[in-house]
Amino acid sequence: MKVTQEIGEMWLRLVRGLRAVCLDQREEVRNHAMLMLQSALGGADGIQIPNALWFQCFDHVIFTLMDDLLEIARGSSSKEYWKMEGTLVLATKLLSKAFLQSLQILSQQPSFCKIMAGGSGSYGEMHECQVPRVT
């Protein structure tokens, strides 16, 4: 169990590092990092990543990456960040693939509905979450 936790923590450090490069000003660097992040998330299928680390990955890597990319796209001039549209498309693909890959794991977390509904004070807190279990 300790080895699994250590591998999971190394994996989480990897995806956090890739997340940082996904925000680079250079389009080719940013987009390549996005593809590498998608590969690291997809490749985790063969590794037993603890559920809590998957949840951390979504909360602290994928969702914050999406927020940061949208903020950059809205607030930066096109000279600072070239062709953000392509990066946003790659980020959306990454989010959807990672979500579908780990839906069963994520839905088992107590705060799943809260995060999927957008955080505190939202639908997830006001209503009981009914997530069908896949058997």
C-alpha cells in the first residue's frame, strides 16, 4: 500500500508540473504540455492511483488549469498569448476524457456533487446527490 501511495504522489507531482507548463505563453509549448498532461492522466489507468489523489488531481490541477486558461484568454492580448482557442479546445478534451476515465472513482468521494456543481453554496450542498453506481 505504501508503494502505491508513493507512486501516486509522484504521479500527482508530475501532473502538477505539466499543469504549470500548460500556462506558458508560447502556443506550441502550451499545447504540447496539454497533450502530455492528457497522456499522463490517461496512462494512470494502468497504475493504481489512490482515489483521494485522483480527486486532488481534479480539484487542484484540472479545474484550476481550466480556470487559469479562461482567465488568460479573457484578460490577455493576442500578442501575449497566441491562439488560445486551440489550447482551450485541448483543455476541454483533456477535462472530458479525464472525467469519463475516472467517473466511478470520483463519484465515490463525499464532496463529488459539491465540486461538480461548482463549489460551496451551489446545487451540491442544497440537494442530496444521486449518482448511479456502475457495477
